[in-house]
Amino acid sequence: MLKADLHIHTCYSVDCGMPLERIVARCLQLGINCVAIADHHSIAGALKMQEIAPFRVIVGEEIRTPFGDIMGLFLTEEVPRGLSVQETISRIKSQGGLVNIPHPFGHLPLGNKKLLTEEILSQADLIEVFNSRVPFRNSTTKARELASKYRLPASAGSDAHTVPEIGRAYVEMPEFKGVEDFLHCLNQGKISGRRSSPLVHFASMRWRTKKSWLPC
């Protein structure tokens, strides 16, 4: 059985300073044995994490579009920011990746609501229904209803940008063998989690100012 935190950032995100080694150590401490690394506009950290982590690492990327963020999972190539939603989805799927809608009622409610159309959701593969950084208590209920309406698997992740946040949301799910099996196993998963303090966003702002121009 996997205990999967399916939304973690690393120092390869402009607003995060977590070294890969500290993420690995924290996951081992908590019993997290599967992660999706979804840095902003980079898969470099995820690829390096695959080399050093003794557990499963899914290569992801959180990609800014004109309508809000889309997450690609199981990527082999980076997807540039700023492309249209349709082009972003096409680039994810062309490399065999999955399209995830992160925090659909969260960080950018006005922007992400533009993603929640029939046309876009019919092309999504999963929806993040619990994100520890989203402060709105009804966001999980609304996201679950959305996932149910479109018959999409429900995902969860801490959206960690600092070490203490890792594992605050996770999915307990069976081991999977590939991309399609991941969706099947995710459908059988049990989501657990708790919300992070809104103060964690100040840490992100500090890292954005201090570390955006520095390497890991």
C-alpha cells in the first residue's frame, strides 16, 4: 500500500527553498512512500528526486495558463508556461502524461473557475480535491462533487513548500504499475489530510524574493 503525497514542491520552484535531500528525509520519517513533485515550470527537481529517493517519485509540473494552473503528471518533458489551456493539455497528453486540475476552488478562484468548463474537464484525468494550502473549508466538498460529476479520480497533496508541510495531505492507495493503473488505484484510494496555516504562504513569498535567482 502506498501513502502518496501527490503535490510537493522543491527548491526548483521559484517560491520554495526545500532541498531534495530534506524532502526525502521527511518523507521517510512520515512513511510517505510515493510523491508527485510538481514544481512550477520545471521537471528538473522531480527528475533528480527520482535518482536519489528510495521510494516512488512521479514527475509532475504545475503549469500556469491564462486561465489558471494545470498540473501534468508522468511527464518526460517540461511544458512551457503561458500557453493556451488547450495547447498545455495537448503537450501533457502527447508525452503520455495525465492532466490534473489542482486546487480547483483554491488559490486562484477567479482564474481556476475558468478551467472548470465542460470542454476542459472532459479532457482532465483527475482532480485534486484536497490541498492543504487551500484555506476554504468548503473547497474539498465542492471539488469532490466536481470529480464525481465528471467521474474523475480524486487526488490530494500537501502542496508543500516547506518541510513541515510535507504529508499534511495524502492518499492511501494500492501499488500501481503504470499510468493507467495509477488512475485505477487512485480510484480505490482513501484521502486524509489537514489544512496548513495560512502563514505558510509568507514563507513562499520570502523564497520567491530571496531564492528565485539562486540554484538549489
